[in-house]
Amino acid sequence: MSTKPSATLTERRKAATQLDIAHAAAELFATRGPDGTTAEEIARRAGVALRTFYRYFRSKQDAVSPLLADGADRWRSLLEAAEPGTPLPQALENAVSQALATPDDEAVQALLRTRGLLRAAADDPALRAVWYRVNQESEERLLPVLARLVGQDARSLEVRLAAAAATDAIRIALETWAGTEAGTQGPDSPAGLALRCLHRLVGVMEPWGRQEAAGAKAR
């Protein structure tokens, strides 16, 4: 269960405004590209003043960060809800499957927006930097969640490695999917690709884990 305090009304309004701006930026980037979009146009599309835009974001590319971070927050919340002692591969796979599922049109559109952003980022270093920063921040916030699940210190090598691997599995899956015309469901969907990445990682790490356990027992 999450121990984070409830957001105040002001914080919720601020978050809602930031997300409105992020949606506007994502729509414009997907259709016009970052080079063809200005901060003024994003603010106008979001229905806010330009000074409000710059109160929250340093650049037009930075404006999409709440939208990209929203997906990471969702799957981290699912992991937080997992029972302590749940095998880590199972907890990760369950969270990824649910976070990237598309049970309704809203979920489908959210993934399609991400596809549009990742395609736009391919030719825009500043937008790619935002994507990488969001992933790095997600990895860091994942550390205490995984530490609780496995009963280890968040600074331990194993927890840090698991957080990095899980974050990159989702990142690579989304980037791979964005470069195709695959749908939002099925083996080539974000969920399908992310699960394949996690399965490969577990397969690679299991022998290492057994060796570590054997070494600890011998000592």
C-alpha cells in the first residue's frame, strides 16, 4: 500500500493543468513535429496563457514529461500494491501486463499518443532527452518499491539492477513498438514486447542468481 500523502486541491489543479498542456503538446508534436510547433501554439491549444506554460515548463519539449511520466507512475503504483514476498518476476510481469493493457479506447489512445511522441523524438534530440530523463526518474522511484518487495536495501546491487532492467525492458518495448505499425494488443503490442523483454532478462539472470546463492551458502 502506498504511503504517499494525498495531494491538496491546489496540487491536483496544478497537475491537471500540466497534463492538459502535455496532451496539447503531444497532439501537436505528433502532427507537426517539434520543429513545426511553438510554445505559444501549445499554450493556445491547452487553453492557458503563455506565462502559465513557462511557469511549469522550461521548453516546449519538456511539456510532454507529465504525459510520459503518467505511464511510469501507473505501473509503479501496481507494483506498490503487490504483496510483500511476491516473486519479483511475477510482480513485474503482472504490473507490466496491467499497465500496458488496453481494455478501453482511452487506454488505446494513450498508447498511440506515446507512439506519436516516440516517433517525433527520433528526429529531435531535446525530446529524446526528455524521454530518457523520465525513464531515469522512473528507475530511481522504483528502487524503494522493489526493495520492499524483495526485502533488501534500496541501495543494494540486486535492487538497483532489477530497477534498471525493468525500466529498460519497458522503454525498449515501447521504442520498438513505436517503430512499427503493430496494434495495441497481441504479441507485438507494448505489453507483449515488454513481457518478452522481462522473460529474456529473467532467463539471463537466473543462472547468475543461483551462482550468487551458492557462493553465499559456501561462505
